[in-house]
Amino acid sequence: MYKKILQDIKDEIEPLFEQGQVANYIPALANVNPNKFAMSVYLLDGSYYGIGDIEDKFSIQSISKVFTFTQSMGIYGEELHKRLGLEPSGNPFNSLIRLENEDGIPRNPFINSGAIVLADMLVSKYKKSASDEILKYIKNVSDNDDILYNEAVYKSEKVSGYRNYALVNMMKSFKNIKNHTADVMSTYFKHCSIEMNTKELSRSMLFLANHGIDPITNKKFLTSSQSKRVSAVMLTCGHYDASGDFAFRVGLPGKSGVGGGIVAIIPGKMSVCVYSPKLNSKGNSLIGTKALELFTTKTGLSIF
Amino acid sequence: MYKKILQDIKDEIEPLFEQGQVANYIPALANVNPNKFAMSVYLLDGSYYGIGDIEDKFSIQSISKVFTFTQSMGIYGEELHKRLGLEPSGNPFNSLIRLENEDGIPRNPFINSGAIVLADMLVSKYKKSASDEILKYIKNVSDNDDILYNEAVYKSEKVSGYRNYALVNMMKSFKNIKNHTADVMSTYFKHCSIEMNTKELSRSMLFLANHGIDPITNKKFLTSSQSKRVSAVMLTCGHYDASGDFAFRVGLPGKSGVGGGIVAIIPGKMSVCVYSPKLNSKGNSLIGTKALELFTTKTGLSIF
Amino acid sequence: MYKKILQDIKDEIEPLFEQGQVANYIPALANVNPNKFAMSVYLLDGSYYGIGDIEDKFSIQSISKVFTFTQSMGIYGEELHKRLGLEPSGNPFNSLIRLENEDGIPRNPFINSGAIVLADMLVSKYKKSASDEILKYIKNVSDNDDILYNEAVYKSEKVSGYRNYALVNMMKSFKNIKNHTADVMSTYFKHCSIEMNTKELSRSMLFLANHGIDPITNKKFLTSSQSKRVSAVMLTCGHYDASGDFAFRVGLPGKSGVGGGIVAIIPGKMSVCVYSPKLNSKGNSLIGTKALELFTTKTGLSIF
Amino acid sequence: MYKKILQDIKDEIEPLFEQGQVANYIPALANVNPNKFAMSVYLLDGSYYGIGDIEDKFSIQSISKVFTFTQSMGIYGEELHKRLGLEPSGNPFNSLIRLENEDGIPRNPFINSGAIVLADMLVSKYKKSASDEILKYIKNVSDNDDILYNEAVYKSEKVSGYRNYALVNMMKSFKNIKNHTADVMSTYFKHCSIEMNTKELSRSMLFLANHGIDPITNKKFLTSSQSKRVSAVMLTCGHYDASGDFAFRVGLPGKSGVGGGIVAIIPGKMSVCVYSPKLNSKGNSLIGTKALELFTTKTGLSIF
């Protein structure tokens, strides 16, 4: 059944390939093939369905924030919320406006400022090995050793990520960054530059669809309650200021990245990942969003 | 089972009655007994469980926005979205700030400005009988003829609702209000002044837990897709700038009113309503939120 | 000398008549002849120079705020500043944004919200005769009985001034309006609809160029200190969010109106008024601003 | 006459020494003697009057922005305004909010972001010797070789000026900074750390009181028109979001620094400088502002 559904989706999204814009703020991202498309479905019982360029690795970018959020939650628990909120911001992902009026406390972990605070918390915990520990964690939840970050993307963001430097300095001025801004930003840019394909990403999120426990390895990463809460934040904040629209159209907790990937969770059932590098005006994969909308329509799966 | 759970919840929330503040912006709301508590659970099969002051009617206030939203969606469908958005606003329920920068288009139907646009659309459709038609619709989805608005609350809001008059005039200046502001506001204040009890409210929302169809009368109010979408908006926007927190703690689509009521939907299963008039700093029932959090914890029910 | 300067200015601004837009938000203003031009110079010794359509009356609009500000200052003195500030707002004249974050206290008396607070204070003082008393005051400072408000402009603004109704209701919700909003707005719209010509307006402001005392009638309207302060507020706030630009180019305290008039004060020397109905993007007379810039350049008069 | 006036002012401000707060964001500023007071008056004819600690050098901080503004204006003329505005911002001196909504173009040269753009323009012009050229310019307008920057203050701001790093990175993301952010910030922090006393500062601004020409050395730094314009910007923007209040109370173009200094210009007559390190809530010298208010009251000097 899923095989046919994926094929139908692929056929239906074909005419949309003209639309959207590949992210162009760094050359390493601008050079991808704009017509790539992949979609992967991983069920809790371990069965897997994929279509398109499912072996092609791409820059996961902001999807990595799900990993640092769950990793930090595992370490810090509720204490996390002293340093970042859980509310949709209603502003673009890189906005500084609310920070200035809200004492440098980011609205949620999925806007850039929030993820930078998470990076700071992981640097506080792991010092110089923070980046290594993040990668190790991602390999662990993915049950996959073949995950790397892309040096060119990392360096490119490091030299040109002015808006993110503005964010970290703003929060530092409010004392909501505890470590050296350079160390925090290296860690942040590094995890954003990690590359994975849709098969790997759908695999990596299975624990969020299964109460915090990987259904295949049985490793426990979060409590059931924490896992539910991560999903709730993905639903309300996972797509920046298009989160409401995504919830409205797709009806699933999800997280997008500017590299063109989107992962979505169907609690108790499966994890889905889609990839297509052209973005809509809000910075989310245009075709990816459409494909997920078709997927929930065709399968009748939704949390609502 | 639900009987015991409701009793346990009631026992556990007892110590919280000291906290919070009854809404005091109009006398009619300030005079309620602050220690009232009621909780009702209505299952799709028609079975019902309740505890506390379940017969006591209270002012449903913003919960009425769910009714005008579904009623307008039934009439206007997707066209609705030309005049209001679907995104969490990240601002208080009565904020004018975004309106000024976003051409008078409200962020979503559940902040005051959004609901005022809905009232305007219903006035465009039903002219002078808009208020009657809204009440008729609510009676219809509730399968209950014994629903009235409270004249004193209505009049009180009409003479003192300055912030709401500011909102409607602001949107009128952007031509996003088509009728006379006085007619629109009468309609808006009237549906906010409707009184219902938790039993009636939980009954009235059953169609949203059942793909748009009342499971008892079999009347169809929305398509399955529309019903899902209403739930999505309730989840992302139902509690103003505490919507993320509610999703995080409770994990259900819900809508609160400043009168102290909250309704929540468990898709495919039931509708729950709780009432307690003391509010937290965001204007949502303090004990009501806690009771729903306990309910999802104890039952394990959540959409995530 | 002034005769020649005025003639030179008229010649130089000729090529600019193609530019700008007549105010069109009410029909009564949109119907004026866009090519009108008048400029009047009134010296403290009573000598007068004029060029162009100096007998043509036009809608003084926001210039009337100078009169209600000085009238209120005469009545309330420093107490005024409990209810409105003295700072440039940095926002458009009709913005509600700061009001929401600053407890309904307008930034200064020359943005709409500030002038509406002044109208409220004058209604508190004069009740039903507030409009009459304002007109009487203007006749008094002008030493001229032939000043009227325009009924058509007044009514037009009264039925369509939604943004101003939004402002008054917003401030009323913060309790910074003490009287009925309808009474306040009638008073406000009435004084905005007053009609005067450049000769009359330049005459009316002479007391501000002479330490608060009319140099011809010797009537005292303000103390020397109050008169200086009014000029300071005109300089920093007299042209909305183009006040800095006006100070930079013209270098005189001034006040513009959307009807196309601008008055400027040269302390200790004279009062100047210019009229041309086409406006720049900030809502100030395009040619009027240019004419005043030329006037200060040619005469070498400036406060700096 | 001025001697007696200065003595009277000193007596009258005595009781205020309890109020206000010394700037404490860097240790080098926090360690000053809070009871210092000095006031200097320099007339165009070269006569000088001073009282108090007139030989004590202090950190001129933001007063240095007047020098970089006039220096840049001399180099770039009107072209300057492509990269920064001339309007009061209505926001605190270090706010990022408007930058985000206005494409990284600062409102005016006297808020931090504006002065950072000026530093960038001077780095574009002078490359590595920008700091030297700024110091040379200040010595030149001051006719004084004994002016130095304070290494400790400079280093202290360089390691802790997070908010300023946020500003420069924000503007860099909008491409309104052309050089390396580190070079720009070194230049900016260096000129802010310059130390002068009130005698030197009052001397240094004489050219602005004399149409751009130093009345003693006869060196020309600005055209008459440019000089007027600098004064206009000082009046409307010289005291951040207290500029209107300063214009209202003092009625002179002026510029304050967080080190406790304020300079003011009386066009055609003199330059005045006052120093007292305790600040009011807006970051301007509390006693300095009061002393200047007394000065204009006692002398009757004002531009209005």
C-alpha cells in the first residue's frame, strides 16, 4: 500500500518542480540539483518504504535541532525551560525582535536563537567535545555509524552566518549564553552541516513515534512524557512562522530544514521523511510540504 | 474508569484553589463564585461522565469562537483565508501590533481580531439575523435548545469593550471589515456572552472529534478534512500566547475562554470540558489547564 | 527683500508641481486644486509679505494641534505631561504600536493619539462647548474673527476616520481618555476641519515667535518658557517620522497638516506659512517643505 | 557674568548628587568618582569660563560620534545618507528592532548602529589607519595634541560589548557593513574610549557654533550648511529616546555620552560642556542635563 501511495505522490508533485527557490545564502547549498526528490516511510515494526533519491545525502540544517533538543532534554529535563520557551514566535526563524523585548530568552528551541541556546547548554556539558557528542547521539538514535558533517558547508556558514552571530551576541548581552560565542557557534554550525538521506532521517526519528524508545534497538532516549512534549513543540513551532499552516495542511508534528528536508512523526505508527531542495517563501521545502499533505490525505493518517 | 479519574483529578486540584484571578474586566464576570469546578467527558458512543458543578452555566466567551469558525468554514470554505490567517500570533489575544504591520489581516480566528472578522463575515451572510443564526447553529451542534446569551454580560462588554472597538476600527481602516462596526461588534459581543455548562459544551464539540459529523444525531457540519483543520488551529492557536505551553503540557486541541471554561478534543474518541473561573496570567483557566493535564496523564490519551 | 525672495522661491518650485499626491482619504480634501501655492511671511513688527494664493482658505488639519497644545498648556501647564510624552515617536502619525506597549500614553502632542488626548483634556475642561472654546482660542491668537470649520470635512472625517477611532478606543482601554469617545472625537475632527489661509496662519503663530506674547495685540498666551518648549516640540515632533529630515533641511520649528499647509517659526523674528496640497510619502506638503528649505537658504535664517 | 552663573549652577545642583547611577557595564567606567562635576563655556571670541573639575579627563564615549559624523560628512557629503537616516528612532541607543525591519539602515548617526556604520565608512576610507585618522581629526578640531584613548576602556568594551557585536553582525547580514566586523568594531570602540575634559570638549565643538569654521584657528571643517545640519541632528537625535525631553528642557543641540559628559552648541555664540558621571534612566548625565537647563534659564540663551 505505501509503495503505491509514494508512487502516486511522486506523480502528483511532478508539475510543481518549476516552483520555489533553492536556498542560496551559502554556495554549498545553492549548488544542489534542484530537481532531487526522495520520500521515505519507516514503520515502528521496522518495515521501510522509499521512493526517489533516497540514498542521496543532503544538509539536514535545522532538522538537527530536533536532535539537540532531545539530547538536551535527556540531560537537563524541565530545567531547560529556564533558558528557552515553548511558544510559537510568530516571527521569522532568524528574528531578533522578540529577544530584545524578552530578555534574551528565545521563544522556542526550533528558531535559530533557541537552538543556539541548546548548543550553549551542550557546550557547558561536554566542553570541547560537544560537537563529537552531538554526532555520537545522532548516530545512536539513528542506529547508524555512517553520518558525517560537511566541512565545506560548516566553514561556509561559519564565515557568513552574520545573522546568527547577531543572535548569539544579543543573547550573550542578556547573559543567556554561558560559553564563548565562538565555541557555541562552531558547535551550532557543525550540527547544522550534518548530512543524511531521507532513509536515515526517517529511521532516526522512530523513537519519537514510539514514546521515546527506539522500537528496533529498544534503546530509551526519552521518557514517554518527554517524547510527547517534543512532538507537541514540533507541531506548534517546527516550521517557524508557517507552523500553523503546516499543522493545518499536514496535521503532523514535523521539522523542516533549509536544505530541503522535512521529517514528520505519526505517533504510535511511523516516521516519514521527504526531501526536495526548492523552498517556499517561509524557508520550508515547497514540494516536501505538498508531498506530506498528499501523504496524510491518501493514508487518512493525522493526529487530528 | 473515567468516573474514578475525574474524582482523582478533583482531589488533586483542590490545593490550587487559592491561586489565580477571576476575570474582572466586566462586573458580570467578576461576580462568579471563584471556587466553582466542573469537568465533563463525552464519548463518541454517547456515554457521559461528569464531576462537580456540571449543571452550572457560565459565560463561554472565547470558546464561542470555535462555533463561529466552524460555522463560517461551513459557509465560506477556503475563501475564509483571504481575510484571516492560520498562524499562532505569539502576541496577547487583544494585541493590535501585528494588525498594523500586516494590513489588518488577523493572524488566526481565535484571537479577538480574527473572531471579529468572522462576525463580520456572518453579518455579511445573515444581515440583521446574524446573532440569531449563530445561536441556532450552536443549538444545532449541541443538539440542545436550552442555550441563551446573557443580556447583562452582553451589555457590559458592549459599553466597556474599548480594546475590541480599537481592533474593529483598525481592521475597518484596512477595509477588512465590510459591515458597520456597531453591527459587527453587537454580533461579536453577543456570541461571547452565551452561557453553557461543561456538560453542554463537551456535547457540542463531539462533531469535531468525529470528522465533522455529530456521532449521535449523524448531522454533518464539516467535511472530514475541515474538521481536522479546525483541530489543528485549536492546537496551535487555541490558547493565545500560551498555546505552545498548552500543547506541551496537555497535548490536545483545545479552546479556552476568559469565563473559565476550556474544551478539548481527543480525535476519534471524545470531547472534554472543564470549568474553573480563576485564570492564570495568560487569561486561561488555571485549574482547568491543570485538570486537563492530569486527565491526559492519567488516561494516557494524547494526540502525540 | 522678502518680496523678491518669495518670488524667487515661487519660480524655483514651479518644476516640482508634477510630483506628490493630494491627500485622498476623504473626498473633501481630494477635490482641491493640486496646483495651488501660497506663501506668507509675518514679521514681529507687523509687516507682512505674501505670494500666490494667499487668500485661499484650506483645511489646516494637524496644524490645529499646535493650537490645542498651546491652549492646553495654558490651562494645565506641566500637568499635561502625565498624559502624553514629548519624544519623537519614530513611527507614522497614526500608529498604534507604541500605545500598546506604553500604557496608552502617546509619545507627543503632534501625533494623532497625542492630539486626541489634548481634545479629551479640553472636553474635560469645557464640556459641550469644547469645540467653541477651541475656535474662540484660535480666533484670539489670530486676532481674527473670520475663522470657521468646514462642515463637510468634519462630517467626512467623522464617518470615515476609523484609524482615529481605533486610537481613541485603545487609549480609553488604558484609561487615558476620560470622556465619551464620541465627544472627544467630535472635538478632534472639528478642530482638524478648520480652514484658514497662509496669511491668517502666519499671523496666528506670531506669539510663538515672541516668547508667548502676541507682538501686535500684546496679549499673553504662554510664558516665555512655555513658548520655547512648544517650539522645541515642533522641531522634534512636528513632521511625524520626517521630523528629523525637516530639521535637517529646513532647520526651523514647524508643523505640517495633511491639507498641504506648513507653518514655521523663526524665534524672535517672524512666522512663515506655506501652502501646496500635494504631499510627499510621509504626508507633508512636498512643495511646502522645499519652499521653506529655499527660504532658510536664501535668507540665512535658521535656529542652528 | 558667566563666572557667576556657573557658580550659581554649581550651588543649585549640589542637592542632586545623591541621585542617578554611574554607568557600570564596564569596570573602567564604574570606578570613576561619582561626585565629580565640571562645566566649561567657550565663546566664539576665545574667552573661556570654567568651574569644578575642568582638568579631569573622562571617557567621552558617544560624544565621539559627533566627531566621526562631521569627519564622515566632510568626506562623503550627502552620500552618507544612503547608509544611515536622520530621524529620531524613538528607541533605546542599542536597539536592534528597527534595524531588522528597515534593512539594516540605522535611523541616525548618534545611535550605536549609526555610529558603527560611520566607523565602517572611515575604515573604507583609511583602512588600517582609521583609528589614527579619527584621533588626528579630533586633535585638529580641538586644536590640541594632548588627546589620547584609554587602553583599558577600549579593551574592556572590546571583550564585553556583545550588544554592539550583535548590531554590527545584524547590519553585516544586510550588507550595510563593508569591512570586517572586527576591524569596524576596533575602530568604534577606540574612538568611544577617547578621554577629554570639559575644557577640551567645549573647545573642540566651537566650529559647530561658527558655521563649520573654527573661530580661533580659522580652519574650515564643514560648509555652513553642513554645520547647521549637524546641529539639527544633535537636537533631534543627540540624547537617544530622551532627545525630545532634552530639546524641551534645554533647547540646545547637544550630545551626551555614557561617561557622563554632555556638549551643547549655541549657534553663533558658544559651546558648553558639562561633566557629572551619574546617569538618569535614559543613560544621560542627570546633573549634566540639569546644569544645562539652568544655564539656558539663567542666560536666556536658547535656539527657540
